[in-house]
Amino acid sequence: MSKPYVIEYDSDGKAHYPDHSLKSFEMYCDKWEYDEFAEMIKHDMGFHTLKGCDLIEHCKLDNANHLYATAWAELYANSELFGGFNSDSFKIKRKKLIKALKYLN
């Protein structure tokens, strides 16, 4: 929902969407009350981007299991953006999600 508002291009012309989940969260809260959906939007990218202690804390969120399932759905839905299922990028992202599983309760 927010990607058009935060899009940036690197020197190779590749699109990046920094903090798009935070922008989506802000846009959601502008229209609706803060609720569990707002919380999930706010933390949408955690399993894709967080490391170490931050990832461990992310796994303690009340909705962490839902966010984890969503992270897998996003990975597969966007796989072509990473070069397909056999690309190194996809494999790295998949491995990160597998490692994160050990921190979920």
C-alpha cells in the first residue's frame, strides 16, 4: 500500500522501498483505529530484516506466529523479484526464515 510513497532507486536503477511497512502502518492508522492489524503491518518486515537480539525480541510479539507465516507467503509470492526459487537471493531469504523458527515459541 505504501511502496509508491517510499520508492528509491539505487545507482543500478534497482527499486528499494525503505521503511515501507512503517509507512503502511502510518497510512493505516490515518484511516482506522490502532488495532491488531495495525500492529502486524508495523512489524511486517521483521522476519526479513532483523538479526540477533532484535529478531529474538520480534519473535516474542503476540502475533509473531502470524507474522512468520506471512513472511513465508511474501517470500514465495515475490520469488520472481529475487530471481526465482533457485536463485541465491531466494535461498538466502529462505534460510533466514528457517533460522528464525528456532526463536519462535
